[in-house]
Amino acid sequence: MQEKPKNISVNIVVEFVHTVLCDVQAFNESFMDEEVDPILVPAAPSYVEALKTKQYDKENSKEESCSVCYQEFLMAEDVTLMPCSHIFHNNCIGRWLEMTNTCPMCRFTMPTFV
């Protein structure tokens, strides 16, 4: 009768552990390669309050609707004008800038708390 090798189970366990460790390392490295989403930072309230408002005029505006709520602007409705020239409903852009300091259309960056 042929004698069975005693170290075969040890080799299998070592190889299994090595494979698992390599997989864990590759998994962790994949997170390092991905870009992390930036944390949302609200715009400074003083800058939001200083934004200009105007009455909506369809003939002189590129936008027909608010890109925050998707509702159409009404003629002569008060809208807020961002420094990048995009317009929004006053309440919509106010709430938006409480969460993040960028324009919803072009990502123009508003100042934040100093």
C-alpha cells in the first residue's frame, strides 16, 4: 500500500489563505483608485442673499424652465440670477445652495463659509 503524503492538506490551506489575502489586497486597492465623491458644501448665506433677482422674460432668456424643479418659468415671475447667468426659481436655487455651492447647470462654484 502506498503511503499518503501528510503535507498536502497544509499546502492547500496555505494556498487558500494566500489567495484570499491577494483578493482582499486587490479589493482594497480598487477603492484607492476610485475617485471619492466630494462632500457637499453649502454656499455662504451672505453670497446667496446677494444674488440678483429679475423678472422672467421668455424672449430674453435661454432657459424656459428651472433645472432644479423642472417647472416652466411664468412671464414676469421673479427668478434668481446666478453669477454664471443661469436662472432659477428663487426658492429652488435657495434650497439648492443650502446643500451645495455649485450651479446645477454648469457647476460654477459659489463661495463657501470662510
